[in-house]
Amino acid sequence: MSNLKSTLKTTLVAAGVAIAMTGVAKAEEFVLSSGSQGGSWYPLAGAIKAIAEKMDSDLSITVTPGAGVANVVGVAVGKFPIAFANTISTVDALAGRPPFRGKVENVCNLGTLYPQWFQIVARDDAKVTSIADFKGKRLTTQQNGNTGEFLTRSLLDAVGLSYDDMADVSHVSYSDSVNQMKDGHADIFTLGTALPAGAVMDVATSRNIEIVPITDEIFAHFKAQNAAFIRRTIPADSYPNLSGEADAITYGTHMIAACDYNGDVVKTILAAVADNLQSLSSVNKSMATLTMEDMSADIGVPLHPAAAAFYKERGAQ
């Protein structure tokens, strides 16, 4: 029987027929959840998909839109095995802090990719120079489940405000927020993404904007909630016609996976990133200077076992 099976296997393989027998490689199909279309995660995930599938023809990756908070939950419940996430959200999820309803399990870190910037964009004719000036204004931000939306609520809370104090609040896509700002239907646009952000640049090409700065007190409010927050300065040349630089709240974009997910696939994804930084920097310029030490840095989320092995092999652990 074993000889017959071996002969049949050889014949079918020679004929180019894909079969599901013991010892025959099967394609690995999975979903990689990224971010909103118009943000930085979606095109970067698409670039990683293309590279990984070229490296391993048995991989078939479907990139879908997602959101920072929702992606962590999605991995935890098995909706998809790999996703983009924000370091602050994943740390909060493991600790069971809001906006998560309880501690999540089976979520591991694959590697940090670049800083995310929480950007507070105001039309210059809206006369918004501080967070306190939000009162009575029209705000556009992301849907529930997005880290940027969660940070927006926390931002308002830092100065004793809430959505109820706004004239109007829209929870929409980046592209819809851009249109609202262009058309004069929104005064303020908040989002967490790369710098410079394509969505913000789109607004800045048709409307004069300013970046509303973060004060010491507001940053302390965020830092007390999550130690993963870092304050960085947005340079004045990030967008056209800014009057000056502005301090912003930042955190990290990283990739996560189910801790028990296929280690070979994890290593392929990490190699697709680590060995193609110049190519990926055409999608996000911050990737050009990424190092193995940056990717493997301890962010308070355990590394996937295959990721830990990958970084050890690369001399970073």
C-alpha cells in the first residue's frame, strides 16, 4: 500500500496536481488585518504581503482594513492570526484596561515597525490653538475600535470635556474626514498614524491648517494611563505652511500574532520586513532606519516564540 501511495503521489506531483497527502506542503492562507484605507497601515500591509508571497509561493495572504483596538481583539478570539496594532493598545489589552472589557490572551508581539503620531489637526480659520478650544467646535475622527478615536476621548477628558461639548462629532473614515475638513464641515481632525500622514497632507494642500500642540499637563495625563506613550515634536516642515513645530503624543506600530500561530509563517513575515526596508520605506519613510534592535525591543508584550528565535538568529536577542 505504501508503494502504491508513493507511486500515486509521484505521478500526481509530476502532473502538477496539488494533493493533500502526508508529507506534501499545503498552501497557508490567512488574513492580515491592517488599518483604515487612507491610513499608513493598509498600504504597508499590502507591500509586506507582496514580498512574503514572493518569498514563499505557498503563502496566500488577504489584507483587510482593521483598527488598532479591534485588531487586538480579533487576534485574541481567532478571527485572524496576524494584524497590525499599536503598542499602547496591546499593552492595555493584556492588562485588561479600557477600552478592553477584560484581559486578552494568546496575543504575542512580532516586532515594532515605526512610531505612530497622534495628530490634532485644525483648520487655521477655526481659531483652535489649544485642546480647551475644542468646546463648541465640529470634530471628525475615526470609528469606535480605532486607537485614534480612543485617544481623542482621552484628550477631551484631559481638559474636562467630552463629545457632548462639541457642536458635532463624526466617526468616519480618513477619506471622509478629509472631505469634511476641505468642505468646511469640520473644524478639527484627529488621527493616529505615520508622519507625515497622507490624509493630513491632502487637507493641507487645499486648506491652511495648524497642528494643535500637547502641553506638559496633557502629556502627563496620557503617560499616567500608559507608560508606552512618548512625546515627540512634529517639525514645522511636516506639512505646508505650518506656523511652527508642535509637540505630539506618540506610540509604536507593531505587528501581533496569535502566540500559537505557525512559526514558519511568522519568520517569513519578519524576513519580508527585515530584508526589504528600503523597498518598504517607499510606503512609509520611517521604515528606512528600522533596525533589528528596534523591531525586537521590549514593549511589555511577549514575543511570539518564532519571533524570539528569528531575532536571536539575527543577533538582536
